[in-house]
Amino acid sequence: MLWRDSPRVGVWEMITLMTDGIEPQDMVPVNREAAAIDMAALAEELVASATERGVELTGDNGLLTALTRQVLQTALQVEMAQHLGYDKHDPAGRGSPNSRNGTTPKTIRTDVGEVTIEIPRDRAGTFEPQIVRKHQRRLAGFDEAVISLYAKGMTTGDIAAHLSQVYDTTVSRDLVSRVTDAVLVEMREWSSRPLDPVYPVVLIDAIVLKIREGNVANRPVYVAIGISVDGERDVLGMWIGPSGGEGSKQWMNMLADLRNRGILDVCIVCCDGLKGLPDAIVATWPQATVQTCVVHLVRNSLRFASKKYWAQISRELKTIYTAPSLPAAEAAFEDFAANWETRYPAMIAMWRRSWAEFIPFLDFPVEVRKLIYTTNGIESLNARFRAATRRRGHFPDEQSALKVLYLAVRERQLNRPNPTGQISGWKNILNVLSMTYGDRLGIN
């Protein structure tokens, strides 16, 4: 008799009818495509039968909870059979030095809510279950869900309330914090990992977070993204500086850390004209070219101007940074200065101060210019950081702040720019860079 043709039973009995006849020796590999088809048919039958019997899909007595419970229970029975060397009720076990010794109830948190299972025991006390380990109260999927929500910017209180609403299980804020703290060891290993000896391009920027250090204060967080010789973009590190803003001493500490982790040379460093940074870069990598972010220059220019002139100023600035050559850019700038220096002298003075770090990218073709004249790659990462920290107000300490930022770096979002990955059109870019920097790239 098929289980679906059996008399009306509860969801637990319905699942049990399906799985009670499964023995460990019957669990053999099957064709994946066929298994996928069978699984779809089985799921359809389960849902249809549950609907017919008025069984909810979720909840304490729901289909998903019962199915999860039965799968875990069957896996534990299989583990015990493998541990003892014989199946339950098998005559081969008579006279064995070890045997089954009942079960112990245990409630665990899963993706479908809390599930109570019976953990089998053996008389010798040597059984160590693997599917649900001793002292384990949460399955891996639960922890991953918590970490993902934390990386998206939800606070511990938000996550606890969300899990309570969605999975009908009570989760404390302290538990959420302990789950996310599990990544701290991984974060420390990541922040001290060895780096490549040469990076063609490094992008550097800073964001400001509120962190408590006695009193709550604005603290700069320095971020560096490197593009390797293979065209792979990666976050090299994050550092929290003291309150009071960015300074050359903090930049030297950050760059020294990068050098100590293996970076011996950088061809181009793109930055936002941060105070003291260009000098620190040259002191660390004497041959490096410092490129000021053009987008930041344009943005800072508009701060000096009335909003009614923004469109006109932006158009004229575009003729400067899209000029085909340095002489053409210089001529466009002189025209720009002639038009605006009387009205906005501070804006023109800013451009004159930044000119030496603005012009390096003009020596390259368009493909390379797009890569190095803006820190948009790091700006998109900063946008992700802001989304992850917006709801938090301030952080109790540096470690809490870095944990949130690290999880934001680690998270992968579909159809969104991610902080790591392959640079599009890298082969063309590498050909141009190798003609300029030659042996420094170490690819000959």
C-alpha cells in the first residue's frame, strides 16, 4: 500500500511511513538527474497529502518541521548503526560488547524553526554523532542565516525579532552576538594573510564611523582594495584610526602593514587627496604613481559653487579630465580658471594644488583611465559599509565595527557589484600597463 493511500494519519506518522523501511545498506548513490525528478515528485505528493489532511507546511506540527526531524532522526540511526557495526534488532549484535541504550531528547534550531529530536545513546558512551554534534544547538544553516542578516545591516535586536516572527522561535540578542562572533578568528586570519609582492593598482579611501572609546567619537576607517597582476580585485585590509581625522602617521601605519604582509611595489595608487597620504605612499613605495580621484575633485569643486552653476562647471571640468593629452588638459584648465577664478578662487586653488596628482592618468588610453582616475570601486564598497552600519548608531568597540565591515566584504550579492572579482577587459589593460611599467610587474 502506498503511503498516500494509507488511512488518515498525522504529519509525523506520514513521514515515518515513508522512511521507516530505509536501512543503512539501502542508502546507495543514484543518478542525480533522476533523483532530482523523483525529489520533485515526492515533494509534490507530500504537499498534496499535507493539504488534504489539513497539515500546515510550517510550525511545530508542520510538514517541514516533521520532515526535518525525521531526516535528522534517520541520519542519527544510520550513524549509530555504523558505530556499532550492526543495525537495530539485527541478530548479529547479540553478545556485542556495545549496544544501544535508549535516547535523549534534544531541541535544536534549524532553518524551519525549533525541532526536537531523540539522540541515540550506546552503553559504552563512545557514540559521537556527526549530523548533530554533542552540545550543538543550532544547525549550520541557522548560523549562516544570522550572519547574512547581520552583514545586511540588521542589528542583533532586529535579527532576534525577525527569527521570532519567521521561524516562531525565541532567540536572544546575546545568542545572535555569539553566532556572529564566530567569524572573529576568520577575520583575524584574513587581516594578516600574505599578499602579492606587486599590485599594478591599489585604491585607498576612508569612511567615518561612530565608535565608543570612553566617549562616542568619529573614527576613520581606512580601506584598501588591490588589483592583482591577474586582474583580480580584492580588499587588502581595513584599519581603524584614532579620533581627530586622517593624518600622515595613521597612513604610514596602514601602508607599513601592507608592506609587512608582502607588498614590495605598487605601480599606481588611487586616492582621494587625503591629508598626508601622497607623502606616505612615496615613502613606502618610492616608485609608485599617486593618482587623485577625479570624481572626488569634481565633487569637491561643486562645494565651492552655487547650485545654479553646477551643470555648467561639471561640463567644463569634463573637458579637462577627458582631454586626449596633457597639453590639451592644461589648455582646458586655463580656460576653466579664466571663467571661474574671480567668482570661486578657492575652487581654482584646489585644482592647482591637486594638479600634479591629477594628471598621471592622462598618459594612458581610455580603458586604463577608467580604472585609475576614480575610486568608484572602493566607493561602491563604502556604500555597502554605510548600508551595514546605518541602523547601528555607534559601535561599542573597534572589534564590533570591524566585524560588521568584514561581513559586508565577505557577503556576495547577486546582480550587484561585489568588492572582489575579475576586472572586465583586464588583458587590454595589462598590455598597456606592462608597456609602461615593464619588469616591475614581474610577468616577463
